[in-house]
Amino acid sequence: MTSIATKELPSKERVDESTTKYYPAMLLGQMGINKKHRGKKIGRMVTHFCTGLALNIGKRVACRYLVLQTDVKHLEFYQKYCAFTPSEKSGNKPLIMMYRRLY
């Protein structure tokens, strides 16, 4: 478990009149695919599996977001194939916070 700062989300994602500065989130940890197995959609399948787990338990643990950190090189992968959105405050940091709303 982790959290995502409300300031990192677009205003449409924020709860009106809430005083909280952070929303609970599940963290998708560091992943890697062995070079000889790349290009076989394994990363996509693992990410979708983890997203399914998060969707399954998200409401039970009061968690609305699945988050991860990635570098610029993998940003398009998570946006295009896994429906993650980069946070608004990532800027030019080496790692970019991305989120996906669970419900």
C-alpha cells in the first residue's frame, strides 16, 4: 500500500470539499522482463494480472488507485497498453508517477 498526493491528480479526480492531501493507493512494484523474453507481451500480461488483483480487493481495502513509478522510456507502454495516466506533477523527474483509477 501507498498513497498518491491529491495535487498529483487532475481536478476531475479529486473529491470535492475534501481536506485530505493523499488518497490510498496500491503500489505496483518494480518489474522487469528478461531480455530473451521481451516482445512476447509478458509485461502487459503481468500488469493486467496485477490490475485485476487490485480491482478485486480495492473496494474491500478502501483503495481507489493503483500507482507505479516508471522512467520516460516505459511511459508510453503503461499509457497505451495498461491504461495508466501520468501524474500532473511529474515534471522532469527521473521517475514518473502514474496512476490508474480502480473504481
